[in-house]
Amino acid sequence: MLFVRVLLFSFTSSTTFAFLHPGLLVNNQDITRAKTKIDAKLEPWSSSWNKLTSIPYSSASYSSNAVSTVSRNSNGELLWHDAAAAFNLALRWKISGNDTYAATAAKIIVSWADTLEALSGSNDDDYLTAGLQGYELANAIELLRDYPPFVENGLSAAASMMTSIFLPMNLDFLNHVLGSEHNHKHFFANWELCNVASAMAIAVVVDNSTLWDFAVDYFKTGTGNGAINNAITNLVQEPGTGNLLGQGQESGRDQGHSAMDYQLLGAIGQQAWNQGEDLFGYNDSRILLGAEYFARYNLGYDVPFENYTNGIVSYSSISSSSRGAIRPAWEVLYAHYVQIKGLSAPWTTAYLNKTLERFGGFEEGAGSWGEGSGHYDGLGWGSLLYHMEDSDVSKVTSRSSKA
Ligand SMILES: *[C@@H]1O[C@H](CO)[C@@H](O)[C@H](O)[C@H]1NC(C)=O
Ligand SMILES: *[C@@H]1O[C@H](CO)[C@@H](O)[C@H](O)[C@H]1NC(C)=O
Ligand SMILES: *[C@@H]1O[C@H](CO)[C@@H](O)[C@H](O)[C@H]1NC(C)=O
Ligand SMILES: *[C@@H]1O[C@H](CO)[C@@H](O)[C@H](O)[C@H]1NC(C)=O
Ligand SMILES: *[C@@H]1O[C@H](CO)[C@@H](O)[C@H](O)[C@H]1NC(C)=O
């Protein structure tokens, strides 16, 4: 069931898009579904919930580690831990209804807003912080918009932290102002994808449709590797079936970073979908074509590979480094393409199965499945948020594409 994204015409006849809130990685339908399943003690929701509510990064007594300067290579974990905790606690609040968790999440965010001055000291890696922790924090803030004490006393400081510290770096990066970016394809796809995700997420938090359009347009037609036709460089034919598969920009590099690309593409797709912009479907579901290529190869099957170069690195074969890489990324892709859209996605389906087996039956989230930066590139909890029984699918409504 689709409904049209609302256009508000003001008396001065300027037009503003009304953003749906909460409308990034999580919307209220996801919360309601999770609650119902947990109340009915169903799996995989119950195990996901038990895990979410048992880890230190979702505890009501978690306290902020805010510092004035974050440098990814020296103290980056302070921010990625706190961003995960803020999101987990906000989610715990939305599902349980217990305000204590919202209060803790709000305290974490406000303390960062009061303390943080810059993301600097790691050279280029600071742009990864701006992108990755940018979209994560924005998602935590977005969930807390329904908590009045935060809206009255926190949201404006939090929004200002996002627009004055994170966003300018997201925009500089995507506008290719760094010296090395004279070659727009200098950075591997994951670097730009996280900055696209962050710019989109901040746009929703601050209700800025100009910024939203910039991020969406960049994804569609940008010149760097965060644009979908560059993130998935070319289409090849699957051996045996002739089905199209999408070769990923990082597939000649290694499979760990390639896995990260699908984690970020899932986040971008879901954030957009919740605002009525179907980036999942863009260009014949190119994200899915890429996911199918990745999943087939990482399940142990061969895929064709076409030579790739960006003028800096050149690859003439797919990399087997970290083949089989697991990230909490596949529930959203499966739910969207197979269940909501009814598309065939055999390799994505099998990869979800593989990741669920590895995680022990449900997709974990940030702070629950391991330490190190790679465990905090995404917020996870896909089984709690996106998993559906067949009878749930018809209840999913979405906004249609922007008129
Ligand atoms: C809300 O959560 C806090 C912190 O875990 C707990 O102490 C309190 O009992 C909870 N309140 C309710 C009504 O469950
Ligand atoms: C919205 O974002 C655009 C692009 O980043 C920016 O130029 C503009 O100032 C922002 N609008 C508001 C009201 O902040
Ligand atoms: C879709 O992908 C094809 C093949 O890579 C490309 O030629 C085309 O420009 C893309 N179209 C859009 C709308 O992005
Ligand atoms: C791909 O690169 C390899 C190694 O540089 C080269 O031998 C081969 O000819 C290239 N293939 C094509 C189709 O250009
Ligand atoms: C994965 O697939 C196997 C074989 O079809 C099945 O037995 C198992 O239950 C699946 N696991 C999950 C977690 O869905």
C-alpha cells in the first residue's frame, strides 16, 4: 500500500517536503512489529531483544565518553561506542516504553553535543568518522525525537553538532575538495557511501530537503565511488543462468570491505525507502545485482570479473581475501527485495541464512558481536527490525516515490 509523499504549499508558494519521523533506519511500523513479536515470544525477535537488553551498550547506567576531539586512529572507539549505545538505548526505549533508556540515550548525545569540537588528527580517516558515526548518531537522534525532554532540551544542540561538525565534512568529501580527490574515484566505495548515508540522515534530522536532494542525487549520478553506478561498476552474467550480477568496486580489493559496501547500501536504501525514495529499486535494483554477486562469490561459487582500474589501483581478478566475510547486513536486503518486492534473490537469501547461522539465529547489532572499528560500521539488529513473517508483509506501507 503506497501513499504519496506529502507536499506542503506555504502561502509564499515555496514548496517543502514533509519528512516522515522517525524515518531513517527505523520507522514506527518496525517498532510496532518488534513489540508484537516480542510480546508473543516469537523468534528471532525474542533472542534479538534479549541480546539487545543484556549488553553494556544498552544499559541505563551507560555513561558518555565524550571528548572534544576525535581521531579515528587514536580514540575513535569513544565515539563509535557511544553512538552505538545512544542508538541501542533509543531503540530499547522505543520498544519497551521505559523512559529511563531514552534519558540515558539523550544524556549521551547531549554530552557529545556540548563537548565535541572536531573530528581531526587521523588525516583522511576522519572522513570515515564523519560518515560512519555521522549516520549512526543521526539515527539515534531521529529515534529520540519522540521523547519530549530531548526535543525541549537537547535536539537543537544535537542538530547543531551534526550540521556544524559532521555535515561539512560529509559535503567536502562528496564535493571532492581533498587534494587526492582531483581523481574523483580516489577513495574506495565505502568511504563515500558512509558520507552519503550521513548527509541523508542529517537531512532528515534537520528537515532539510535541499540537503536530502543533494545526497539522493549524488547516489544516483555522482562522480565518485559512492554513486551507485560506480559503487557497482559493471554488470556481468552469472555462469549457468545468464542472470545479471553486479561487480562491486571493492571486489578486487577484498571481501571484508565489499561486505561493508552492502551494509552501507542497505542503510542508504532503507533510509531512502522510509522517505518515499526508492533507491533500492534504482537502475534495475542495482544494489540487489551487487548483493547477488557478492553473496554468490562469498558462498564459494565463481563469478565473472572484469578488469578494474581507477587510475590508482588496478585489479584483474576478484580477491579471495576475507572471502565469506560476515556482517549484520542481510536481513534488510532480504526483507526488502524478496518479501516486500517479491523479487528473486537466491544468493542474498542464502547469504542471510549463512550470517544467521554464524550469529546463532539472529542478526546482532553494534556493541553485541565484537570489538574493533569494523564491528561498528553499522547499527545492525536486522532480525529485530526487519525480519517478517509472510503475514507481516501486507501490513508494510511505504511512501511512494517523490512526486
Ligand atoms: C525502567 O528501567 C529502569 C532501568 O533499567 C528500571 O530500573 C526500572 O524498573 C524500569 N521501569 C519499569 C516501569 O519497568
Ligand atoms: C540545507 O542544506 C543546504 C545544503 O547543505 C544548505 O545550503 C542550507 O543552508 C540548508 N538549509 C537550512 C535551512 O539550514
Ligand atoms: C544503469 O546502468 C547502466 C549499466 O551500467 C548504465 O549504462 C546506465 O547509465 C545506468 N542508468 C542509470 C539511470 O543510472
Ligand atoms: C586484464 O588485465 C590483465 C592483467 O593486466 C591483462 O593481461 C588482460 O589482458 C586484461 N583483460 C582485458 C580484457 O583487458
Ligand atoms: C539455513 O538453511 C538451512 C538449510 O536449508 C536450514 O536448515 C536452516 O534452518 C537455515 N537457517 C536459518 C537461520 O534460517
